[in-house]
Amino acid sequence: MVVFSLLADVRAEEPPDCSKLILELQSRIAVLEHLEQACKQKIKNRLAQPQSDPSATNSPSEVDARNLMKAVALPNFKNNAVTGFRLFAIQPESIWHKLNIQDLDVLVQVDDIEIKDSSQLLEGVGRILRKESRRLIVERAGVQMNLEGRLQSD
């Protein structure tokens, strides 16, 4: 709530050059709200599942897929629109590391799927894990790059 009151105070004294700052703050608030909702949903789902041995209920491929994901993905906003998902805290054994994606890269597209929400991100990751993906578009330091190839089995 402090952030919203701070934002209101900034608007009250708004000189002309603060509009970009206000947009940036609104974007960051939207990211935090999205993250909060995702965390609440994840906790709710975990509480709804019966507690048991995870290796007994999951196939080896499901366990491997979770281990390969090891990174944090948050929506990347430009002009109040999601333009992809920013990846960071990428672990060396993750699919992202194997695909030469670096911390703070933004995954913009997987083949013909533009990554604008979490369902599109999951669909793209599914293609990568099934080794169907051939092309990724990644934004690195403000420059879009095409990454060609497929995830190889170890």
C-alpha cells in the first residue's frame, strides 16, 4: 500500500519529466501483482495435493522436466504490454543454459508462438522439452537475437 500512496504523491507534484517514471512504477507494480497471484495459486495448488512421495506419483520425465527448468521467469513489460518473459537465476543444468540463454534475457518467441502470457510460455517450453522447437527469439540487452537449433539429449 505504501507504493500506491507514493505513486499518488508523485502524481500530485508531477513535473513534465516524471511521466516515464510513473509508467515504470506502474509496470513494476503490475509485475509484482502478477507474481503475487502466481505465488498464491501455486500455494493453493500445493495445499490441495495430497502429501506423498513425489517420485512415486511423477514419471521420471516429469521430474526431469522440473529439474531442467531451473530459472525464474517474469513477464517483461514495454508500454504496459507483455513483450515476453525475462529469465534470470538460470542454473547450469537448466534447459535455458543448454540453449545459451543468459540471465536477464527476454524470451520473446518460440517458433511461431509469441510469448505474451504464462500459458504461451508453458507451450513454448513444452516444445523445447519435446525437442520440437527449432527457433527462439530472445532479447538480450535491448537487441533481438535469433537462436536456431534444438535441445540435445545428454
